[in-house]
Amino acid sequence: MPKPPKACPGSATKVFPLQRRLRYWQKILRLKDWTITVEWSPSLVEDEGQNEIVEENRESTIYLDSALKKSHRRADVALVHELLHIPFEFARDGDGVSVTDVLLEQGIQQVALGMVEIEWRTK
């Protein structure tokens, strides 16, 4: 398992190292064969993150709410949550409101919270 970066978890006064954390979690989640971009978005209204996945090209574009820049743990959870959508995308019904989609979303959130909590406790 790769070593976690030393700069994050830590002070909430610095801006979350988005690209470095993407590389770290992409390796942990074994998504290195995907082309993934991530950027801050000031316009997310309801969610802390959004992921546009193109499975056939193995590409993903993740947008994280720019309000998370100084909340490192929340930004880490949002990033992991959006990354976990990639391997679970096949299970979605696609409408976002079916029982399957709601349960999948809840499961992804619980796994993301657990992974980040474990990683942060080792600091």
C-alpha cells in the first residue's frame, strides 16, 4: 500500500492538495488505468461532488465544491466518494431515484467515510 502524503491530513488553513490526493486515491482504489481529471467548481448546489463517467473510454471528470478547499477531511471524503462511483457505475439504474441507486449512493458514502477515517487515524 502506498504511503499517504504528509501534507494532508492536517491544518485546515492550507488549500486541499486536490491533484496530489487524486493520484494517491487513484492508486489505492486501483483506478490507474482510468484517465481522471478533478477540479474545483463554485457552482455545485446540492452535492459536494459530481462525477461525469464515460465507461467506454475509461474517463472520468470529477467536480468538487470549491467550498471544500479548506475542509481537508470533507474534501477527501467527497473525492473518494466520487472515485468510488467509477467501479460501481455498472450497478446504477441511471435515474438516480430508484431504490437501487439510492442504496448504492448510501453504500458508496459509507465506504468513502470509512476509508478516509482509517487513513486519517494513521496520522
